[in-house]
Amino acid sequence: MKLNPSDIARLMPQSKPFKVSDGGGLYLFVAPSGGKLWRYDYNFNGKRKTLSLGAMPAVSLDDARKAWRVAKDQVEQGKDPAAEKQVAKRTAKFRARTTFAHVAAEVLVRLRQEGKARTTIRKRLWLLRTLAKDLRPRPIADITAPEILAVLQQATKRGKLESARRLRAAIGQVMRLAVATNRATMDPTPSLRGLIPAPRVKHRAAVTTPEAAGKLLTAISGYDQKVIRLALLLSAYTFPRPGELRLAKWDEVDTRKRVWIIPAERTKMRREHRVPLSQQALTHFQALWRITGRNGDGLCFPGLRAGRPISENTLNAALRTLGFDGDTHVAHGFRAMASTILNEHSDFSPDAIEKALGHMEMNGVRRAYHRAEHWAERVELMDWYANFLDRQSFGVWKERILA
């Protein structure tokens, strides 16, 4: 006889446990303590087995019958419901442990193993920990495109269009690792292409005319903090990326061979970049050595904190003090200044100029066959450029004297 809710409510515990059948192997096990447990007895491969389906009142009569039907179907299909339940339980635990945060941490470990720059890793960490915080506790296999889109839209609402674009790529990298390691079935990020507004490209501010370059060099020469003044002057005469300059170490600078070798791990292209030193750049490095050359950190431009270099904000703040705000010229602008002047006012080959800037040939085939460093031309180029800047700066001084 089938059970009904009223019958179940009237069941009272006894001194010994007892069973009340619902038919088909499904029954309610009533314990002396008063607990009422749903169970299903079945035969599998000639053995009598019991499957627990849950306890009253969390599992109602209807719920128990639904679970029983599923288990009964599994037996008829040649599956052991108890084994299937264990697999489902282990899978659920695995999914709960395999969150977005876990896989994101693995991505960061891989980036470190690949030798990515610390700045790159810090930015990726910020994207995956701060901007993607809503995804971090989620089982990665359950993450959907709408969830990711919601996270990206939070960034776009704050006007961080470039961050949203980078965030989509970072999330995609995490999802692809999960797919490759059988922890997710798909990466939803490709379907989100085009849904985030493209950021408007904003070029870093830079003076690019000879006259403006002369005024800039003249202003820098009068800056009162000597280490920062030398940092700005070396930025002008060697035009590296600000991070390459700030993190420069004395064991990279060979004053005898007149070359500064920036190691691959600190360059954007992950390739060693050799910078020929003009007489002016050499003189500035020698002056800097007398100030910082014997510090224990080996940094050319040590900051206030031990083991840390000056920051890019330090250079930009100095430029603002000299009258060059963020819309006029920034630390990164020395590269645009050099590129413009060299391309417009010199006869050096475009290839030599690109090599001097530390750029990589974008055409893969041409890059494979065109490996010339143009070293001799670049040595000449750096001397020409340093003398060109000096002439422009001298012109400014001459104008002031004659005025």
C-alpha cells in the first residue's frame, strides 16, 4: 500500500527501528531517535544493495519518489545508483573546489614560469582579482557568457574601456586553461567580442618639434634634484621605455664599451635591447655613478624605499614642475619625440630607427629573415640625435641671452 503524508505524520518512533514500505523497494526507515530516512533496496549484479535518498522533512514523499524513479531507471540501464551517487558527489566537490580563482592562480604561476615581467603579472593579478572578483568564487565549469558580460559591463560603466578589453582577454586565458585541463567544456569569451565599446586610442603626450625639444632639454638642465635631472636627460638621450630606465642597474651599463644592455625580461618585446651610448649619455651615466654607483641595491635610480627604484610618477611630477603637464609631455613621450625627430629630420634608415626604439618587426616572415641589428648605423644615429638635441637646447640659451 502506498504511503501518504498523513500516514507519515502519524508514524511514531519505537524502541527498535522499523520500515514502512511505499512499494518497489522504496521505504521509510524510522529510527528510535525519531529520524525518518528514505531508502531504496535494489539488486545489482546479484547483490542486495541499499541507497539512501535523504531524510524527512528535507526530502518529502514526492522528492523521495522522484529520486527513486531515477535510481530505478539507472538499475534498468545497468548502472549502480549508489556508485552513480558517489560519482555525482565527488564531481560536485571537485566543481566546488575548482573555482575561477583556483584556475586564475594557475595562470599567474604559468606567467611567472614563462618569465613575464613583474609589471605584466601585477596588471594581470589586478584584472583577475579586482575586476573579476564576482567570478572568483564560482565553479569555473558553471560560468556563462552572460556572467562574464556583466563583469565586463561593470568596468565599462566606470569608463574603463581598455581595462574591460584586457579583462575579457584575461578571463579568456583562464577559461581556456580550464578547458584544456578538462575542468570546463567551453570558453564563452569569444562570443563577447564586439559587445564592449572599443577604447579611444589616446597617444601619450610628447613634444615633437625641434624647437619644443630644445625648450624641454633646457628646462630639464635646470632641474634642481640631480638624480631626477639625470634620469630625465638619459630618457631624452637614450629614449628607453620609462620602466626600462627606472629599473636600470649598474651591471647593465658598460662605460668602456659605451653600451647599456637592457635584459630581455625588462623589455616589452622580451628581447635583449642594446643601447649605444653617445658621449652625452655616457657623461650623464658617469655623473650618476658618482651619486648612486655604490648603493647596495645596484640600482641606477634608487627610490626612497630600499631596493625600490624611483617611480614613473616621480619623472612625470618633475616634468610638471618644469611646466610640462600631462597634455604636453610625459615620461614616455621621449620615445615619440625621438621617433618623430629621427624620421623627419635625419637620413637614417627606418629599420635602424625602429631598432633604436626597441621595436620588433611586425611582419612574421620578414622578422624571421631580417635579423640585422644595424649596430654601426645605430651608434651613428645616437650620436647624431644627441648632438641635434644639444643644438636645439643651445639655440634656446642663445635666444635668452640675446633677448
